[in-house]
Amino acid sequence: MAKKILLLDGNSLAYRAFFALPLLTNEHGIHTNAVYGFTMMLQRILEEEQPTHMIVAFDAGKTTFRHETFSEYKGGRQKTPPELSEQFPYLRKLIDAYRIKRYELPNYEADDIIGTLSLEAERAGDEVIVISGDKDLTQLASPSTTVYITRKGITDIEKYTVEHIKEKYGLTPEQIIDMKGLMGDASDNIPGVPGVGEKTALKLLAAHGTVEGVYEAIDQQKGKLKEKLEANKDLALISKKLATIERQAPIEIAVDELSYGGPDQDELVKVWNELAFKSLLEKMEYTAEETEKEELTFEVLSEIDASILEDEMAVHLELYDEQYHTCDLLGVSLATAEKTYVIPMDVIKESQAFKDWFKDDTKKKYMSDSKASTAAFFRCGVEVDGVDFDLMLGAYIVNPSLTYTDLANIVQEYGYSEVSQNEQIYGKGAKKAVPADAVLHEHIARKARTIWAVRPLVLNKLQENEQYDLYRNLELPLATILGAMESLGVTVDKEQLLAMGEELSGKLVKIESEIHSLAGEEFNINSPKQLGMVLFEKLGLPVLKKTKTGYSTAADVLEKLNGQHEIISHILLYRQLGKILSTYIEGLLKEIHEDGKVHTRFQQALTTTGRLSSINPNLQNIPVRLEEGRKIRKAFIPSFPGWVMVAADYSQIELRVLAEMSKDERLIEAFKNDRDIHTTTAMDVFHVPAEEVTGDMRRAAKAVNFGIVYGISDYGLSQNLNITRKEAQAFIDRYFASFPGVKGYMNDVVAGAKKNGFVTTLMNRRRYLPDITSSNFNLRSFAERTAMNTPIQGSAADIIKKAMIDMADALEREGLKTRMLLQVHDELIFEAPPEELEKLKELVPQVMEHAVELNVPLKVDFAFGDTWYDTK
DNA sequence: CCAGTCACG
DNA sequence: ACGTACGTGACTGGT
């Protein structure tokens, strides 16, 4: 079979891409534009050309045999920008992931490798495509070789065939060399004949064919041109030699070794992920979808015979979108080893047999995202019990770093691809719609099948990692509890919010006009761009910090400028109040359901540490630190008149967890004696007795404690405390001298992460940190801080989750009407009838403090009041 | 759809 | 030398 060989000029293409595209960076600050452009070009070429053989050639080192001829060759070139150099390792990784050969040869340029290979291929009668950003390469064109040169962008290509070169220059490909000899090439510092440009060179070659031909007939020239040619004959010949691609380079690789069989998909996904090439990743998943699925037979039921409902079944409830508290329910599917059923919603709603089976806890249901299904079923009067498996939660425990939004993506991790992505079925954006029943039913059917098929794989993995207990006895029961909390919702006093909104709007109008008059112009204060112009250009305030796109106007910068201009304090106030109005008044009002409540969704399979997150609305970031914002909490009220809101929060849970995990004696002792931990830290760091610890010292010590939990760095601490790095480092040193156990623990946990590739929490939650061995300082440092932080944050999350399960049990066991409403990482919020308060004061701290037994006591503060605001 | 900002633990 | 504190979600402006 005839070969189709692609020869790529790696350096030239990388340069082209780098200068053609804006300086993109991924989330770690690595520039990616050259690699991105290269990838786009590669994708397109692969698709269009379907090559059988490929290679990417690179230049090796700084000097080549050409320097022996002309030492200034490529002289005067700008040094490769560091933003580009840093991309070459990724480029090589990328090429390897494509399973494309790479090659470089000391003393030779990529051109020569390509020239040599193309000659070999031509002799064998194979088709060749050369791809570069450098027009020099067009000299390689021949009847069987086409040279693709990138234009302007990187995917826009000009194809140089022999004919095209003839048309464009009136030259043969070989004469391209002669042209360079005469006119030179500024980018490679090839001199040519001074004063001869493209026009003259073409004219001369049209008449005489080659550089040598021109000189043989030199007497036909006259005047200035003749003088210039005669004076620079050597230069012209040297230039021609320099521009000539070596086609007999001593390469140790042959065309036969270049066969291309497609990329290593897994590796490619890894590299793209690392580079954060989201659009490419999505596209790949999309095409992966198109692979043929095995045929599935299933039955669509118009009524449910109780005999089909078995003791163990995979169950799936298809929802139209993520907002399961309000969205449409599209149908149910059931699967066992042999059978698959699809049941339309109207059939479900009518079927007593189904409802009975569903609330029978002896009938095991295998589901994925059981919380979503349970909450949605709840809305149409179907109660759920007996959830025995949750695919999404299981997979999340196995690896919390992946995204868990679509079943198809989750099971792909387990090598299963018999289910489509929702986007494939419904489309997205404005085009989203429910498809015809035939399509919809098959999609739903495949979901139950998927759960049945992948369940054993997930369970195996959980067992293998010793995480089954965490999954089965913590996350799975928690899902039910969270579902109940969400469905109950929290009552919001709409009138209160509206009244606060009125008042705030008025204030904001005044502040706005004040700011405009101080600025001497009207502008949008909410636009950092416009604000930056006003502050730093018009008013000439000093620029202390910049962002990627311009001046930083963040609060910490403005704080430092406060006092330098009257406008600053007004802007800070405007920001503060504007945030309250837009997010916490207007935003919250939009989330109130018909029942007068907000029903947040706790995402249980999202964070990498094991925490929950809260959305629509986010009830985990309701203001509390500043009084103006805190007033928002007055709008969160009990669901019944006379009831009270209750808040119970863990005191210093993360530092207690640190004490437990590090076994640091001094830290444990401090907590055993219930000392103020920040004051204790201050005593150690500043070497003073308790009574001499000032407010500032305590504040600094508090920042150090935070730093320790976050994975300390001198820079981070210095930023936070507004001190120098040296001073920050001194604090850290003294902290570690006082708490040697903590220091040892931090070292151990990073070492463990390097050895195992992951870190774990108290309950064996796991987080993989592949970057911990990266040669990139940024990535590695980030992974190291994460290694220190995740066990602490994650163990605290484990503990409160366990407390929630125990709390739900206790409320049930004690027959209390009190209900748990919210979790905010280290606190639980309830609403309670007043007569249960006395009991709760004992019970809640008791349960929370003994969710786990550690060497360090856990401490819970209990508070109650008429509104959330008053729980203090 | 991203960047900047800011709310929480 | 490198340049950042850990984990989230919502809103606004601007492409």
C-alpha cells in the first residue's frame, strides 16, 4: 500500500503558534498557546490527510554545520522567549501521546532531517507532505512532495506544489535556494546580495536560472546592480549554501519506522487535562460517543406487574436537568442481569405496586446520584428506601478529582461506553430538547443497564482501596439525610429581604453619585477596567498590584490605598453593599420557591477534599463577618411560628484534626486544657507569657495557624499579614520549633504523597496528587501544599458527615420534631420547637463531640434564636 | 465563556 | 530563581 508521509518542522510550527496566538495560560500559570496552536494544527491535518507515517523533527542545540560556513548564521536572533521555552516539554509530551515519532540530530536542523527523509520517500515513490512555518522548506516540493506553510494563524495553510511555486514566483523548487542566495533571509541572518530584494532576485533568476548562471552572464548586467553583484559574489554563494537543505544528513531513522497508528487516547486525555484544553477534551468525548454501541433490547411498560420487581434492581430516574427540585421527570428504567425495562412517568405515578416496592427497604435499589432521584421522586409522591448502591458516590470516593456530572463520563473511567452523554441526546443551550420517545427510552434504558454493569467494578475498587466502609457507612447514608434537608428547605422572610433591598438601593445610589463626583466623571464602578482607569490613570494613585488583564482593584489593594484619596473608602463601601444587594438580596429572592423556602442542593460528589458544596442558592456563604451583611441572616427563619433556629459549630476542628494526625504533644495538650489556641501559638511564636500576648500578636498567630492548615509558605503568610517574607519565615520557623510534631507530620505527609501518589484522611478518603513529582516548581509546590491541607480539611469533613448521620439517628431515636436544615463545613443548623431546646442543648453537642473518638477532645458551641442571625 | 471580585469555612 | 496561601459559588462586565 502506498504510504502517505507527514514530515513536521516542530520548532518552526511551535514558533508560529506562539506568535500567532495570545499568551494563554492554564490554571497553574503555565503558558500553553504554542502547544495549543500546534495541537489545533495537528488535529486538523490528521483529520484531513489521514497519514500512514509521521514524524516531528526538531532542531538540536544552538550550532549546526552551517555555522562552520558562516559563523553569524541565525545570529542576531532574539533569544527564545521563556514563555515559549517552557512549552517545549509539554509539546514533546503531547507528540508522544499522539504516538508520533520525534527526532532531532546534533549539528543539524529540523529542515535537514525533513529534507533527508523526503528524499528517501520520493525515491521509494511515496507521497510526502512537509509542514512548516518557514518558506525555506518549499525548496523540497516535487511531483510527489507538497509543502504546507502556515499562514497568519496556525491552521490556515498555503500548499506549495511545484505548480504553485511556478505560478507564484515563476521558479522551480530548486530555484527557491537561488532566490535566498540572492535576496538573503533576515530571519536566519542569511545576508544575500545587499540591495537585491525579491523583485530583482526573481528577475535575475528568470533570465539566468541559478546564482551561478547569473555570475556566468554577469556582463549582461549594468550599472549599480552589476557593481553590487560583483562585489558580493562570495556572499551570494555562501548564502545559497546556507539556504540549501541538506538531503543526505546522517540520520539514524528510516521512513519505515515512522508508521502512525493513531494516538494513545488515555495519554492524550492526560496531557490535555494538564494543559486545560477543555474544548478539545469535550470534542474527544463527543467523538468517543460515536463508537458503535452494542444493541440493547428493553421493554417499555404501560403498566407494572409486581412480579417484575425483584429483590435487587438497578433503578434510574431520568431528569431533564441538574435542578432536580424543579425540573421535569422524563421516565424510569429498571435493570437486572437479564432484563431492562423503561417506564414512563405517568405509569409510575399510577402504580401502587411500584410505590410499595420502592419504599420497601428489603428491596435493594442500585442507583446513581440517589439523592437527586430521591428528591425528585419525593415531588411526585414516590418514597424511596433501600438504596443499596450509588454509582456516583462510589466513583467519587474512588477518585474525587474527576467530574461527576454525566453518567457516561463517570463509567468511562471503568472502561464502559454503552451509554450516551446527555448532551448527545438532548443537545445543549437553546437547542436543548427532549428527543422522540424511541431515542429517549433507549437512553434511559441504557442508564439502568450501566449502573447494573459497572456496580461490581466500583465495589471492587472500593474494596481494593479499603474505602468500602467510607462509601457504605458514611457517604451512602448521608445522601439520604442531605436529600431530606434539601427537600425540607429553609424558610426565607421575603418581606424582610425586600425591605433591606429598598434601604440598600437608596444608599447605593447616594454612594454612587458621591464616587462619580469625586472622580469627576460617571463610570461603571462595577467594572474593574473602568475603575482601574479612574483610580490609576485619572487620579494617579500608585499601582501596587496588577492582574493578567490590567490593574488590580481588589479589596486588599484598595485597603492599602485607603487614606490616599477620599474616593477609596466610598468604593470599598459601594462594593460591600453592592455585593449584599446583588447576591444576597436579589439573588436569594430569585431562589425562593412557591412554598416560601429555598431548597439548596448539596453537591456530594464535587470537592476534591470531601467537603460538601451548596448551590442554587449557596447557603454556605451567607455573610457573617461584617454586621451589614450579617443582617441577611435575619431573613432565615423557622418554618413554624414560635420555633427557633439552632446553630452548633465545631470549635477549631481543623487544628484539632491536625493535633490528632500529627500527634504533636504540645498541640494536643493545649486542646486537652481547652486553651485559646491562637493565644497559645502567640506565646510560643513570640516567647511571651499569656498575659503579655497583645491583640496584634494573637492576630499574627491566628494567621500562622491558618497558614499551617493551608500548607504553609512564607510568601502566603507575608501577603496575609502584610509583612516581609523574611519575617513570615521567622514566624514559621518559630512555630515549627514550638510544635515539632506538626513539622514532622508535614514532612511525612508530603513524603507519603510522593511515595504513594495520594494522601488520605482519617476515614481513608483519598486524593491523588500526580503533580507532586512534577519538575515544574509551581505545580509541585501546589501539590505539596495540597498534600498538607487535604488530610486536614478532608478529615474535618469526614467528622461532620459522621456527626450528621449520628444526629439524624438521634433525632429519630429521641422522637424529636427538630430538623436539621444546613451544614456549613463545621456547623449544623436546625429548626426546632421551643420545648425541645433543653434537650437539644445536651444532645447536639454530645452527638457532635463524639462522632469520632480522638486523642484530642472535640468541642461544640451551641446557640439558638428567633432567626439565623440571632444564633449567637 | 472567562476574568475579576468577594461571600463563606 | 521560580510566585501561592486550602476548599467552594454567585454576580458583573466584557469579549
